[in-house]
Amino acid sequence: MKFIEIIIAIIGFIFLFIPDDFVLKIIVALTTTIIISFVHIYHIRNENKKINKKNNELNEENN
């Protein structure tokens, strides 16, 4: 997990201890899960772009 994902997870976890409506807690848990998923997908795509760029450079050098 990246730093941003950990911070979002901690914030979502803290919201679970607020004495409010049960539905609100479920909504907060779902939204934090969705946000963490999107952040994780964003990081994976960026890493894949870097890998593809390096592979393209190596292919050009080999040709």
C-alpha cells in the first residue's frame, strides 16, 4: 500500500468509532474502499506505463 492509501484507510477506520447512524458508517466504509481501489489502480497504471516505456527504449536499442 502506498502512503495515500494508508491515510485514507485510517480516516475511514476513525469514522467507524463516531457514534452515528449505522447506515452512515456503511457508506463511509464503502466510499473509503472505493477510493483506495481507485488510488491503487492509478498507481499500478503509472508503474505499468514506466515499465512499458523502459521496454520500448530497450527494444529500440536492440533494433
